[in-house]
Amino acid sequence: MLRPKLPDVPTLPTTTVTPQQMQVPAPSAGRPLTPYVSAVAAVVVVGIVLTALLATVAISAVAVAIAAVVLRSLMNNAYKR
């Protein structure tokens, strides 16, 4: 009967592995990162403060809106009596 013939597997050539040399990174020739760190910290602090102020304004607006609805309800009930 018909039998499928598998392809011949070629033998892999043997290769030698050469160890890689680790190089020590060269020191940075540019400016130190200290000014950038302080600038980033300042931007983060300003962002946190502005977010807190925005949240405070939003909470105050909701409180004023609730107070207005309660006062309006009380005034409407007073006129109906």
C-alpha cells in the first residue's frame, strides 16, 4: 500500500559558543539628573494641589445645590399653607 515518506532531517552543524564580554557602562557625559528630578517633583505637587482644589469646588457646588433644593422645597411648602 501507499506509505507516506517523511523528509530526511538534516543534521545540524555543531557551533561553538563564545562567551560574551560584559562591558561596564560609561559614565554619563551630560548633565546630572538632579534638576530634572526637582522639576518633575514640582509638577507632581502642583498637579496634586490643583486636583484637590478642583475636588473641593465640585463638592462645594454639590452641597450648595442640595441646600438650594431643600430651601426651595421648604419655601414651596410654606406658600401652600
